[in-house]
Amino acid sequence: MGASRTPSTTDALAGTGRAADTAVRPPFELIPAIDLLGGRAVRLTQGRYDAATVYDDDPSAVAARFAAIGVKRIHVVDLDGAKAGRPVQAESVRRILAAVGRIPVQMGGGLRTLEGVDEALSWGLDRVILGTVALRDPELVKRAAAKHPGRIVVGIDARDGRVAVEGWTEGSEILAVDLGRRFEDAGVAAIVYTDIARDGMLTGPNLEATARLASALSIPVIVSGGVATSADVVASARLRDENICGVIVGRAIYTGGVDLASALREVEALL
């Protein structure tokens, strides 16, 4: 698949004020996740690489199933890249892109340079997610957002409200909200907020913390970490007027806790 893509709503919104206060709001999206480790689709528990569960040896087949159900976006994480500090799973990502056609795919993991961002977007990705570099080099994120309007997402992964980086292997003393504020008016498309303590635990997302973050920012926020049931998906969607623009669902899809087709219908009924 080449570098062409279907422009997303966030292209038009990049650089605008608080999403909930604008006439045009990014559509709420239920976003299934594919985490790549060693070329396979896996899920980690609380970000621990020694607690990975393999769900499929062919991530592109997983993506094709998601596409057939009718999802509007797919979330991919290069876990190998997150640890290595550079994209590692390029071939797996290209196969996923080929399998889903024009459905937008966003990817995070290992993107630490502007050249890496350029390369990843050239594969045909709709958006890339910058996490560690958002803390280490916020000016790089701002340059990337200026160069690729609507295609840069900031990933904020937090444990007890404080940002973790380097594939969740290192903590920091920076509060998630303070990191988010660094990118106000930078033109980033969204923030993916992951509560690491909830991730992979199937205990429900931390909607209270996510809503607090969203209320403090103009940048739309995507819920991530801990989604266990369709009720969690619906509860996230009910916050769409509170600057929440999506929810990422991982392990619960693979274990059967969330029926993706049914959850999509429930979300669409709310919108």
C-alpha cells in the first residue's frame, strides 16, 4: 500500500480549540488494537513484556477480521520498536495496511525521530503516535505536527497519574496533564491516554482520570487501558461531549469480553 490515505476528520480539526466547544467535533471511534511482538499479535499485562499472551501468529488476518466487521480505525503498537527506540515491525505493519485497504490505521512504538515519523507515514499509515519522545523532546512532536497536520497523536501512558516511557519500562515525575498541556495549540490530532495499571487487566478503564485529563485540555482524548466489556465501551462513548473522542479495546476483544460487532452497533446507536 502506498502513502495515499483517506483524509480524516482530525485533519480539519488540528490546531482548533477545545473539541467539545467547536461546531465540528471528531467522531467518537471504537478502535480495536493489535500489539505486535516478534511478528505476532499479542497483549501485555500492565505493560510487562514478560507477561505477553500470543493471540494470533498472523496480525494481518486479525486486522482483516476487524475490517470486515466495519471498524473505522485500527490501532497498532510495535512493542519491539517501543523497546528498541526505532520501528521494528515495519513488514508486519505493511501487511496489516494491505489487508484493511482504506481503513485508517494508527501506529505507535519506537518513533523517536522526525525521519522515523516521515518513514512510517510513507507506508500509508493515517496517524502515528509519539509517546517517549513527547516527554524527551516535545519540540520534535511540535515540528512533526506542523509538518503532518492531523496525523500526529501524542501517547501519554501513566501509572498513578505520572508519565511512563521507554515502552513503559521507565517512570517519571511528570504529571500526565502537565505533559498534555505542552502540546496545546501544537496541532496534534489527539491524545491516547493509557492507565498502565489497568492495561490488560480487564478491570475497566480509568474513566475518571481520563475525563479529568480531557477536561483540562483542548486536544481530544482517547481512552485506553482496562476495557473489559461492552458496558465500558458505552460508558466511554457517553463522554463524547466531554472531549473524549474514542476508546481503544485490546485484550477484551481477543478473550470474548467485548463482541466487536455488537459494541460497534451500541456505539453507533448513541451517536
